[in-house]
Amino acid sequence: MKKIEKLKLTLATLLICSAPVFADDSFSWAGYMRAGTGINSDGGVEGVNENYLGRFGNEYNTWISSKLSKKYTGSTGAWAEINLEAYGWVEDPETTGPFIAPNSNGTDKGAFYIGETSVKFGGLDFLPKKATLKVGEMALNQDIHLLDYKFKNIAGTGVTYNSNEANKLQLAFIVNEDRGTKTIDGEYTIGNVDTKITVSQKLADSDSSISGLVAYNQKKMLGVLPGTTKYIAQVGLGVTSGRVNRNYVDNKDGSAYRFIIDGHSDNGNLILNPVLWAEGTNYGDNTKKNYSSITAGGRVTQKITNTLSMMYEGFVDSVENKGGTDTKDGIQYKIAAGPAVQLEISEWARPVARFTVTYIGGDKDITGLTKDSEIRLGTQFEAFIK
């Protein structure tokens, strides 16, 4: 009997000593979802590229993202966070059915893919106090919300170091087999100025690209109203304008540029979001014509009650040589208006339900529509999960 009790005590001691001890063990779920639809006199409609005409009254697809995170904190204060994030989109869930694609290139109708599988470490005793180290599959993004466009997008598998100081330094090495590149990316923020450099090389050969970014963050909207404005200038060699500061090599011997102004102001009763976007590509391929585009517009949100607002959004885009094609010049435009329902009226309050009347049109080579212009009725909901 004494031997059995002694054996039990020994086993219990071994289990206690071998089990990891954590000061913290937490689990979180975050995500995003939206769905919308629109009709015109001919029936259902598709959105015109929202990167140039904005989202309100022009964004009808279904999009979901779901991120699971589990954090462990050790007895020394070091911690590790495991992240798993999945994305899915579909143009028309009623007609498309199940949708799955093997990677983020997607399909004509929809896609499902893993956007992040990573572990992030912090509090490591061999790094600065606030620094973090992330390893795995990830995406380093920043976008212009009204145009749903990522002006920074480094995606793939690799490692990222972030100093997380006021003057932030971020370094990343990323490999992306879908894009066929290996990339070194660096960011440095000092005061109100952000800088970024992206150097990519093809995995298959020595072709390469380099992109640079400088952004100034002003604590006024266009220097006049309370709010913020971000001024962004980007240039790239070896890439087209849509892939500046992305890990691509797609324009050998060519160059590209982009300039953005993104303003925000909220006085409690009126929210203003002006946007200017100019970009161009000088193709290294002499069979293509140099491309340029200038987009201007914005959104106004007017508070009606504590939960009801009116939203107005308009954009016009002037295009020369779309896709490098000499005959594809022209304009596209959109004007949209309608009520929105929120629990409180603010730019980022979610969930939100929107109802829109939209007039959209332009040159058919630019819009991709079958007619010069049309009036649409639409609705959309959008929600964050935190």
C-alpha cells in the first residue's frame, strides 16, 4: 500500500514538473463580413471596379474573414500568439454554390483561402522590450477604405520583426510562390512621416523590382478642418502601378507611380472623407502604351438621428490607355445616395446597413458595362467581429 501511495506521489510530481506553466491562457475571435445586392431595369448588376469609383452603391459581393488567436504568456513575461485567419468571397452565393480556390488568385465567381497561419512572439529577453517577431504565412497591408484598395500589400510566408516603438522599424522577408517572388520589405516611421521600401526578385530568374513610399500624416483634414489627412507618394521600377509596394515583378524595364490624398473629418453631425488618387505606368514592353488614371471624389455622412444617417458618395475617374491599350481612353463616374442604419453614427461604427440609389456610367471600354449609364437600387450590410 505504501508503495502504491509513493508511486502516485511520484507520478503527480512528474506531471506537475513537466506541465508548462502559463501566467495567461486566452483565446479570441475577430473577423469581418459584408454582403450586398443591387438591381437595375434589366435585373441584377455587378459592381464597377470600386478601386476607382468607391464602394457605396457599387459593392455587391459577399466577403468574410475570420481570425482565431490563442495567446500564451510564460512565467518570465515572454508571450506567444498563434493566429489562423481565413478569407472567402463570392459574387452571387445564390447561384454560385460552394466556392473554393487553392490560393488567393481566386476564380471568376469566388474564392476561399488561408490568409494567415503564424506565431508572433513578444517579451523575448534577447530583443528590445517592445519588439515582436512573427513567423509563418501573413499579409502586411494598408488600404484606402473608400476605394477598398491596398496601397501596401506584402503577402506570403516568412518572418517579420517589428520594434513597436514610437519611431517604428519593421523588417520582413517574405516568399510567395503564387506571385513567384522573394521579397525584403522595410518600413520606418518617424514622427508624422512613414517610409517604406520593397525589393522583390523572381524565384525563377533574376528579374527584380523595387518600390518606395513616403507618407505624411497631417493632423488636419486638408490642413483646414479638424481631422486627419494622409498624403502618399509611391514610385516603382519593374512593377505596374497596381503593384507598387507589393511583392510582384511584372514590368521589366518599366516604371510606375502613385499619389494619394486621403482625408477624414468628423464633427459629430457631419463626416467628410475626400480622396484623390493618381497613378501611372510606363511599360517596359514597347508594344504597350503608357497608362494613367486620376480619381477624385469622396463621401459625406450626415447625421439624422443617433442611429440614422444619410450617406452621399461620388467619384469620377479619367483614364488614358487602360491596360496599356491605345484605344481605351475615357472616363467613368458614380453618384450614390441613401440612408444608413447604425447603433451610433460614426465612420467606423459597425454593424451598418445601407440602402442606395446609384447613377453610374461612362465609356464602356472603361466601366465594362454594356450601356453608357444606368440607375441602380441596392443594399448592403457590413460588420466587424471583435
